[in-house]
Amino acid sequence: MDTERGEVLNALNELLEAERAGARVAMETGRSIDARDLAALVDDIHKDEVRWCSMLMRTIKSLGATPSSETGAFYGKAMAIADLDDRLRFLNRGQAWVVRKLQVLIPRIADPSAREELNGMLQAHHHNIGRVEARYATGVPIQEVTAAQPQELPTPSDP
């Protein structure tokens, strides 16, 4: 395997492990939330994380490699945070980490379809970061914040 391909696959697997961790954090955090508006936000993040895990696995397989089955260390770190608001802020920092990784990785992706899907993942992460930041910055109920952002997000192509 050439060096560039190996580095791209390592980066994709690192993202997959991080997305898997984020999905688990969102799922388990969502179970402990009573407020419907906040639970809906965390559920949306969970669904996105699962969606991007699926896309990353397909992309890795399309490159002839085996996707990692590991869950990133982020999961343990996040779940060790007892305070819900602090955990959500930490989850948002994880989303920002993914954004930074994608910004470096996307220009290295040769396949136009994979590049397009990774750009969709980048946009979705920006969107989710904004929703969580809005919750803490404005004091406006989360349903009003999400209603103010009616944009349609990209979805990965079907397998």
C-alpha cells in the first residue's frame, strides 16, 4: 500500500472511530435528558453520527480496506463528565475536532463522490456545532433555534 493511500485510510478510520464514539455519547446522553427540545437536539446529533459512520465504512471499503471496529477514546472521556451541559460542550469540541480533521483530509481525497460525501459530513458538523453553541449563547429555547435554521442538510448516498 502506498504511503498516501495508507495515510488517507488511517485518517478515515480515525474519523470512523471518533464518529462511533460521538454516536455512543449522544445516544447515552440523550437517554438521560428529560427536556424534549434538548433531547431532540441530542437525538439529531446521534442520528448524524450514525449516518456518517455508515458513510465512512462504505468509503473505507470502496478503497479496498477493512473499516476499524474500534470506538475512539473520546467516548470514555465524554462519559466521565457527569454534568450534562459540560458533556454537551465537550461533545461540541469533539465535533470541532472532526471539522479540523476533515478540512485537512478532503483535499487529499481523489474520488469525487467520496469527497462530496465528506464535504456533506463537514457541513453537518458545522451545523450541529452551531446548534449547540446557540443553545448556550442565546438562552433561546432550542426549538426556536432549530426553527430558525431550516436549511436542508446533505445526506450520504445510499450504499
